[in-house]
Amino acid sequence: MSVTAAASGFVVLLLTVTVVQYAPKPPSVSVSPSGEIMEGSSVTLTCSSDANPAAHYTWYKENRTLLQGPEGVYHLSSISSGDSGVYSCKSENQYGLNSTSLHLDVQYAPKPPSVSVSPSGEIMEGSSVTLTCSSDAHPAAHYTWYKEDKDSPTASGQNFTITNITAEHGGKYQCEAQNTHGRSNTTLHLTVGAVFLLIR
């Protein structure tokens, strides 16, 4: 600061202001709306960083560039399970860069289960078989097995084993996959063949 005396008796103050410029601070990132993210919903990722001059932002998902610009706001509409993963925001100006990451966790009801029988092939009386049910779900599904002529569940769990099988075990079995967001089911038909004793 300098002081200059004027002829009129006024004192003029000359003030020199130095603007400090600096690289971006670590960005703050947020997801809106907050809380549980359901498949089919829309979310907005926001990134902001203290920097002078103002930062330029880039959003990435697993090294794939999603957005570049001065705003740092990325919108995802009708989000799917494939959108889960790690998202990174980089803030950058001519003095440097910084980045922050977040994990996006998309939850969804069980998809239609796939069912299988092991061992495969013809099922004979007296043998043992295992029915297996699998469904893509998040959080993980709980499994329940029903037989067509039974009022109550036949078994619970992903695998259902029947030992010393008889013809009465034949029929339709339904596997139901359920989590907090919904349920889905698939039916299989189990055919049991008889063992014939040939007497000569």
C-alpha cells in the first residue's frame, strides 16, 4: 500500500490486491437423491472443488469418460444394475488437479431364476437328485421351493436335494427368489422313471 499527498489536502490511498491462484482442492462428491438407489430411478452425481481459477470437471466410470465441462454435474436416467460401480470426478486447472471417487450401488428385485437338475439325464427311482435355483438380485435373493400339489413350502435354500427318489416325487417344482424389492419364480418338471426287474 502507498500513500500519496495531493495539493488539495486530500490523501489518496493506493491499495494493491494480489489474487492468489491455486490448484483445485480435493473435490466433494454427492449423489442425489440420497439413500437407496433403485433400478429404474434417476440420480444426479455432483462434483465441486475449491480452485482459482475455477476448475474444469471430468466424470469417469472405470476409466471411461462420461462427462467433461465446467459444471461437474452428471445425470443418470432410468438407472440399471449395470450402472453400479466406482465413479471418479477429476477437477483440474492450469495449476494442477485432484480427484475423488464414490461407489454407486444399484439395488433391484430378483430376475427370473434359472433352475437345473443334477445329475442331468433320466432320473430313476431310488436315486438322488439336486434341484438348483439361481437369480440375479441385489441384495441377494432368498430361495423357496414349492411342489404343485403342496400347500406349504417344500424346501428353502438355493439347493434342494431329494434322496431315494420315488415316482411320487415327480411333478412340477417352483423356485421363488425373493428379496426386499420383490420376487420372481420359475417352474421345472421332474419326471421319475421306474426301475423294472426282469425275471426269467
